[in-house]
Amino acid sequence: MNLNLTGRHLEITPAIREHVQSKLDKVKRHFDNVIDINVILSVDKLKQKAEATVHISGKNIFAETEDSNLYVAIDALVDSLDRQVLKHKEKRTASRHDESGKHPVAE
């Protein structure tokens, strides 16, 4: 998994980088096919914003959060990404184990 961490109007300190990496291990633990993750952390006056795009096989997952505390925004971002990745994983396994014997048709 490749991690690209970018800061807008913010210097990425080793503590922030370590916090993001440790939290994103949760996403990787739930789904092994993560190709890369692009995380953008930004500061705009009193708003701390965290956004991420997760590239997995066949899909890109995007999440964005804002908070007054950057660490809280990162935690909320990872929770949102984790929910979306688990939902994608469940859909993949459900379509693979369909009992009808037919291939699912994309709508």
C-alpha cells in the first residue's frame, strides 16, 4: 500500500504522519486489496480538514471530514473510509456468492 500524504497550509510533522499511518492500518487490516491512499490535510482559519481517496481494485473511495481539531478530523476520516471499504467488501463477496448461479449484471 502506497501512502501519499499532503499538507495544504500545514507542515506534515512526524507525529501527524505516524498518526495517519497507524489509523490507516485499520482500513488495510479489513481489506487487503488497497493499492494506494492519497490523504490531504488542510487548515483554513479555524477549520481542520482531512480528505482521502483510497484506490482499490475496481473502485475509488473518497471521504472528507472537518473539525476544529486535526486529530479528530483524521479519526473521523478513517472511520468513514473503513465503513465504505467494508461495504464494498460485503458487496463483492455477496455478488460472488450469489446462489442463483447467474453472473450479476451491472446496472
